[in-house]
Amino acid sequence: MSESKEEIIERIKADLQSGRYFALGEMSARSHRGYEPCLSRRDWANVVEVVARMAKESDPLAQVASAVLRHLNLYGTPSQLEAAISAGALEAIKAQYDDVIARSGPEPPNSRFWKRPFSLDECIAIACWVQAALDTFNSGRGVPGRGWAHDEIAKSGGIRLPPETTS
């Protein structure tokens, strides 16, 4: 029995907010077997460029970008880079958004609001930026682009997504 469109969207929403979406992406990339040559510095730089553009979008996305950048290895293989990007996003989702700006203001609000889970809007934006980074060096193991479900979720929430990049 196949899932309906609404069931698929609800499953993806739940997977995004729980981090499962990014954990599955990391596991899929790590399961790749066989020889792969190292990435070129240009491929690595293209990923860094997309992650930097993500950081410019908002404070929550900047925290995710910071986590992703900590995982990137200049001399890794495409599979290792794919896994690193997903691992960084997962690390940020698990750590939650830390509202450093509100915390550092002249009269900081109640401390219980400093850390919070990423919103669904932020999670879908993270997933789409991760896909944009992966598309810069599309290794041929997946379909480029973010897919219809991401677009549907974003449209329903009025979320601005990164432009799709395909190599």
C-alpha cells in the first residue's frame, strides 16, 4: 500500500524536525562502497560557497553552517563529503538553536527561551541548503534537486528556499 501525498509530507516534516532526515542522508553516504578519487579543491570550495550563502540567510542557518563547516575535509571523497554535510546538519538539529543575540542583549529574556528546537520552516530550509551543497558536486548516485515534497512544505509555510543548483 503506497502512501498518499499528505502522508509523505507529514512523514518528511516529522523526519526533518527529529533529525532522522539528516541521519538517513549520512548513513546512505557512508554506506557507499568502492574506490572513489578525492574531491578536487574546486568541488570542496563550491560546497563551502553554498554553505556560506546559507549562513548569510539567518542566525539559525548560520549555526547550521558552522556545524557543517566543522565536518568538511578538503581531501575527502565525494561520499565522505556527502556524509559530512548531513552529519553537520544533524549535529546542529540535535544541539538546537541557541539564540545568542537575544541572550546577549541589554536585558536578556528568560533563559528558557535561549535554546529551542529548530522550527519546521528552518528545518526545511536546512534540508534544501544541504541539497544545494550536495548538488554542487553531484556524484551521480542521486537525483539532483530537492524534490516535490520540499517545495510543497516550503510553499505552505511561505519559506524562501535557495536556488536549485545542478551540475
